[in-house]
Amino acid sequence: MPTVLRKILLLCACIMVMNVAAAGELPEKIAPTDPNIALIGRFDLRDKEGPRCAWPGSSIRIKFSGTAANALLKSTADGGDYVEAIVDGKPGNTLALKKGPNTFEAASGLPDGEHTLEIFKRTEAFANNIQLLGFQLEAGKKLLPPPTPLSRRIELVGDSITCGYGNEGPNQNEHFKPATENNYLAYGPIAARAVNADCVEIAWSGKKLAPDNAIPELYDYALPTDKSSTWDFSKYVADAVIINLGTNDFGKGNPDEKMWTTAYVTFIQRIRKNYPKAHIFCAVGSMMSDNWPKDQKALTTVKNYINTVIETLQKDGDKNVHFLEFATQDGNADGLGSDWHPSVKTHQKMGEKLAAALKKELGW
């Protein structure tokens, strides 16, 4: 082959590779510090490269003009974190983040005009951290002022149930996979959307109230694996707090009543200092019952313990503390998720129950 022809073919091949590598890239770069980016949830802002989050349900919202938008995200895990794009209020593309920088084609093929985009973290904190590196838009397009922040705010504190662990799993026999944990379809975000509220979650699978492996130990952090990331509670003052803990506490025998109820009262008093006017709901369900563990009557016991907690607080003058019971899941009617966790159908019912309680107690 003539040398000149060989060079031409090689050059063409290089150009083709460059075009493939650049496929999906959009030319207009938006910095992660752009003031038109709204962050919902606990974000650590200390890194100049961009804000970082870990808790489930953390989300990033923008409004833009054009037909497409890419999100630039960095993950500390490889395939363990999933994000979903909510475009104009509707769930769309999902991405399993690879370790390092990722370009997420969050929106494409839209009618040319104004659109909203939310990048929603489906998976929980043990999947590690996600960092926003910015957005990409089409040439000449820009971010618009974000949608008006919602005036109603709720916070959920819980374990795997609150995370949405395995809610998209096919049945109870399949073990957990990050791909089947969808916090967007967990009961908290479902209820929040029903009452037009923002939702922040402090939840981690397997966590308890007390005395060990306790979620209160992580409650003060923006990033639960980074104890230097102290959260500023003035950034998000909740109108309602839902605590759904106990499933893991009672899983291997009923805990000591005095120890457990004292820890619960102390935790609520701690929350009350951050949110003086909030309504606090002490919830149980939907995995607990009196049939398992055998001869333990775990559900009846935890309800008695929580009633003691509420009575103690109300006697001390805190009248905005309520009991909320989610019905024990019905696998025959609604199916089961991975490892016997609530299915999407069960989460829907739980979300409806929580929304009704919020409407009743807060007038929403």
C-alpha cells in the first residue's frame, strides 16, 4: 500500500475513534457551582471540584432551555451507585455509575423549549459518594432559574425499609443488588410527592436505634462515612420528621425496655433542638409482626415501647409527637422484594398512609 494512502487511512481511523469517544458530549459547559443548580438533601460543599452527597434520595435540580442535557457525575464506587433522571416530572434514564467521572445522558430528544431535570440518587449511603462535576447543554443554551423551592419539608430517619432496599427485586429469594434499590419509589419520596414537599432521608440498611450499629451515630453528618462533614441543620428545617426504626433492633430478641425507650426519647429531644416546631412521627412497619421471630411478639412489644416514648415526651410538654403504624406487608397480595423486603406495591401503600398522616396533623 502506498505510504500516502496508508497515512490517509490512519488519519481517518483516528478521526473516527475521536468522534466515537466524543459521542453524547454537549458543548455548553455548566460549572457545579452555578447558582441556578438546586441541591435537595445533605450535600458536602467543601470540595471545590463540586458538591458531594451519599444519603438516599439526594437530588440535584435544574431548569434549562433546549432539547438535551448531560450531567457530569463522579462516583467513589464501581457500579454500586444508581441515579435516575426525572425529566419534566417523569422518571427517565437510569445510570449505574462507574468509579471516577461519568457523563450521564440525562435528557435527550426533547421538544426545544424549557424543561426541568432532577438527578435523583436511587441507592443508599453504603454505595459511597456521588459528586456533581457540572452539566452540559447544547450550544448557546443555558440554565434558567430553578423551580421555586417547595415550602414543605419532611425528613425520614430509618433503615433498609426507608432506603427502598430491594423494592424492585422480583421476589424474596433474590438477594440485594444495587440495581433493585429504588429510593424514588420508596414510601418517603412517594408521600412527599403526594403532599408537594421536599424530602431528605437519613437511612442505612441494617441500622438500629440502640445500643449499637445505631443510625443516631450518623445523624449529624452530611456524608455518613466522613465524620468531618458536620451538617448545618439551619440549611434544612423540617416541618415533619418520620422515624421508622426497630425492625433490626427486635430481629434477634426484644431489647431492654428502659435502655431502648430512653435512647428513643433522647434521640427525639435531639431532633427537637434542630426543629422546634416539627411534627415527629414514630413509625413501625412494614416488616414486623408478632409471628417472627417466633414467641417474641415483636410487633406488639415495639408498639408498647413507642407508646411509652410518646407518653414520656407528651408529659414533658412535647405535644407534636405521634404514632404511625404501617400495616404488615402482605406478600400474597402485593408481592415481596429482595430478602423479604417491601415491594413497590407495599411502598405505595405506605406512602399513601404517610401522606394521609401528614395531611391530618399538618393540614397539608
